[in-house]
Amino acid sequence: MASRLELPLRGSANLISIANPQPTCRLSKKSKTIRRYEYIYSMKGFLILALTISSLANFSQSTGETFLKEIHQRFFRGPCPCYTFSQKNTHYRNDSIIGNSVWHEAVQFPDKFRINFGGKTDSNFVVFKNDSVFRYRKGRFVKSRRDSNTLLLLLGGMFYREWNDVKKRVNDAGYNLSVSSEQTWQGKEVFVIGAKVGDETSNQFWIDKKTGRGLSNIKKNGPDIMDMRFEEHRDWCKGYVETRVSFRRNGKLEQVEQYYDIAPCNTFPE
């Protein structure tokens, strides 16, 4: 769960294109590949633990802000805060598979996320921490840049932050909390934060009204529309985890991720 993250337009299936540091086929230059990894994971880039909500029927749902605030208040400090996992990636270009890779990752809410590219002890990795991302190559620090990782916030990190902080971060990320809608997607009733019906380009987060699980996150990235879809889940650690996620750019599938060996942890691997 890199450098290029893209979300598909609603109604199309598209993933993020992530190059593999050690792919089974040549994808791109290493520096550009790692940059793409960072971007994908600034949006999602990791397996996300989210609290299962048995039913959202009692939430007022008058605005995106009201909906999100009530979820935050009800499940504050609910999810397990630290866990590790591995993931198998399938990389796509022009609807064809171009490579496979395996990553090993760790998450600690509210704002820590690490990706090791290759083996668990390989020295090529990135660390998201304190609103920044730090890149390492062969165990040596390369550079850092600002990145608040909004998706980590939406899918777990917000339950370990105060509401005013959450609200500011979501607004700063370009989601309009005064806009919302109720729609259906793949047979599910969903609550959409940030967009009205028919809006396929505004930043928006789709939530299953029955379970409270995140189903999709759409976000603009320059001229592109990135779409991350959380396609499969399982109950785990007082909540649930995603087990399959796909990424699309402008409706084109770029990456599919499958997660395994999910385990709680006591300390985050700095």
C-alpha cells in the first residue's frame, strides 16, 4: 500500500500508476518511480485501518462537516493505533500488466506511515511523519518535502486528532465540508463528502452508509483526477482493514494492491 497516485472518474475503473523499485519488468527510472510511490501514498499508499460503524442511519448527515464530525466524536480513539502489513502490487499501463512488486509497510496513527520497497529489511524506503515525507535510498537520507497525507487522516488518523485540527486539515486538503450528497455505488447507499450528484471532479470521499467503511477517494492532482477504490475489507482489531485497493488516473487503471500478514504492533519502525 509512491510517486504517482491517480483516482479514476466515477463510473470508470482506474488506478494509480506505481512503478516498482524492483519490478519484474522495466517501468521507469528509480528516482521517478520512488517519487510516484510517495505521491500514491500521500493519498493512500498504505493499508488503512478504519473503525467499523454498524449503522449510520442515526447521523444527521445535513452537511459533510456534520457527518464527519459525528463520526469523529463517536469513534474518537477507537481503532487500533499501530499495525504492519505486506502487499502484493500489480502495475498497469494502457490496460495491460507491466510488472509486479511486493512492499512491506507500517502505520501508526495519526501521522506515521512507512513503506519498504522490496524486502522487509531493504534499505530503499519512505517515511511519512509530522506532515512531511522522507525518502531514503540504500539506507541514506535523500530528501524530504511537505506532505500531510490526507487519506491517512480520513481513514483512521482523524480518530487520534482533535476535531478542530481534523476540520482544518480536511479543508486545507481541498474537500468542501459544506457540500455533500447521498448516492448509490455498486449497489450500496453511500454518503459523499465534498460533491453533489453528477460531480466527478471535485475532491470527495465516499462512505458506505451501512458500515461506515470508506469506499472511494477522488482527488485532483494538477490536471489529473485520481481515484482510489477500497474494494475488499475484513473485520480486524475492533474495526476493519482493507485487503484490496485499486488506483486509477483519469479513468485508467494503474495499480492494484492486495494486503496480507496484517498484525498489530507496539512500536513504529522509525
